[in-house]
Amino acid sequence: MQTMDTFNFAGKKAFVRVDFNVPLDENFNITDDTRIRAAIPTLKKILKDGGSVIIGSHLGRPKGPTDKFSLKHILPRVSELLGVDVQFANDCIGEEAEAKAAALRPGEALLLENLRFYAEEEGKPRLAADATEEETAKAKKEVKESQKEFTRKLASYADVYVNDAFGTAHRAHASTALIADHFDADNKLFGYLLQNEITAVEKVMNETQRPFTAIMGGSKVSTKIEIIKNLLDKVDNLILAGGMTYTFAKAFGGKIGDSIVEDDKLDLAKELVELAKEKGVNLVLATDAKIADSFSNDAKTDFAPVTEIPDGWEGLDIGPESEKAFAEIIKNSKTILWNGPVGVFEFDNFDKGSRAVSNAIVDATQKGAFSLVGGGDSVACVNKFGQADEVSYVSTGGGALLEMIEGKVLPGIKAIRGY
């Protein structure tokens, strides 16, 4: 399979699928350009070789063309980071896009308008709320048919296809998977970012140095069931924290006050504890919490065992006992996966637990452990603490990362390497 370093882009036009789905404020200023910066090495390599790039991305979840989700808002920043005056096409498959792509010269770049302005990108019809079953079935069939032409049109702009969008690699969309069928094996490849993501995840899951510790945070057990089950076959230690702590605490008869809880998942929590025992995995839950009398940075706070939280109070972070226990396990690990903070880290008053976890991961990494941090909130965590450069790898993918950890084959990866 071709790689960015083995492929010579001289004289070639490359369609590069990136993930420029960046957050914008109310004035359309980019508040975090991490995803744009992550794709720049791939784009620069193509231009340096003497190739030209046609950049495709989505932004948000539009239901059709809308100024709010136009990629023109990010064009100046893309040009600045790439170091060339990037052209813009007001449509991704119209005559203007076709003409501008055809006219591109070596060293030039073109950014297409938001691919998701077309329902064909995702392959899902946009229906009225009161659509009948018959209308729905007809619309689905029609959009799948028109998706073929949409995909063919995008592919026709270029000689080579490069997928550098890990954030959407778990979607079988036109530009992330289907387009690859229009290029032969020697003319489709992963960009640097996507290749690095694959390497990092496969290193954690397939080349594990032990002990292997996974820290799973987040508010709900329900969103992490499959990942937790898959990890129980792989890890030595599984630390479950964040809001899901209180579902486990309640499942075993604890009093959790007003803490977040999934009452319909209490039996599942018990099952997971039993499953961990069966598989010989050290399942670690918080024993104490920093509690608050309201969901606010300025709330009155105290500490309590997770099973003895008074009414009117809720757990918003782990307590010092749990901090110490988590850190001890993490520091003695050789492979570490962190997905999800252990408290409401956005509030400075409740970020101490997540900071303790992050510090322990950095310590272990310095001693030679391989650490992978992924999922939007975990990435925001290490960025907030200024420690993104002190862990082995920070993943740009949320859903894609989790699906890979679950053991699923991602369409965007399979489309290029075949598995």
C-alpha cells in the first residue's frame, strides 16, 4: 500500500478528505483550530512534491446549504497555516468547483464548500417530519442512487485520493469511503494524521505492553457498554469514573444524593462488575467524591464517600482517596488509554481529579509507558492542563476512536487498505 512518504504527488491532483469540523463562535471565529493544524503536514507534503490539492470537509450537521456552516469562514485560517492563498469553490460539485479543480496548477490548493450541504454525502434523505413509510423508502432509494453520481463527480476532480479524516473514518459516507472505489490501489492512501491514528490505536490494542490500564470517564454507562466489554478482554486494570460512578454506587445500595444516574442500567453495572471478576480484570471505581450543592463552579463543596452522598448534593469530581488510588495504578502501567474525564473538568473547582489522572499519565509516559488520550473531552482536558505534548499520542477522533477500540472495522480505513 502507498504511503505519504512513498508516493510522489508531482503533477498530480489529490482529493484530500480532511476533518475541518472545528468549533466557531457567534462571529464565526475559530475557537480551536487543532483539527486544521493536524491535517497541514499532509497538505504541505502534496504541495511540496509539486502536486495540487482539492480539500473536502464537512462542518456541523447542516440540513442543506446555510451560511452558518459554510467553510468560507475557515478559509483565511487554512490559507494562513498552509502558507498559500487557498482558493474557494462556493459549491462542492457545481460547475465552479469543476472548473476551479480543472484549472489548479502544481502548488495550488482549492477548498470545496461543505460536503454535507448535499444529502448525498451521508447518503440519508432529508424528509419532512410527517413523511410516510412509503415516502421514506422511496427517498432512501433515490438518495442512494444520486449518491453514486455525487461520489463520481468528487472523484473526477483528482488523480489520487487521500483520506486524512480520522474523525469521520467510522462513517461510510461518499467522501470518506465510497469515493475510494474510483481509484486503483496505487492511487489511494492514508494521510499522515489518519496513518498516525491507526498506528497509535493498533499499538495500544495489538502490541500491548503490560500492565495495560484504561481509564473510562463520561456521564453514562450506556454509551460505553461495548467498549467496556471489549476492554475487559484486553486490559489488566479498568478505571471507571465520571458520572457513571454513581450508577455503580447505587447498584450496590449506595446513597448518591442528586448525582447523575442511569436507573435503568443498575443491573448492567452489576453484570460488568461480575464480568470483570470472571476475566480477572482489576475493575477500579471511585470510593470518594467532591460533592456540590448545585451544578456550578461557585457551588458550596464538601467531600463524601460515593455511597454516602446526602440529598441535595451531587458528585462532580473524585475525592483525594480516589485520586491517590487511580494515580498509583496509572503510574505503574506500561500501556494507558484515557477516554473521558473523571469530573466536571470545565469547572476549575472540579478539575482536580482529572488533573491528577493527567499528571499520573504524564509520569508514566516519562518512564516509558505508551499513552493514548482520545475523545473530545479528554483532549480538551490535556489541552487545558498544557500536557498534550507530554503524552504519547492525542487522538483527534471521538466516535472513530471508540469504534476502533470496540474492535469494529472502520469504513474509511477498509476502503483504502481492504480490512
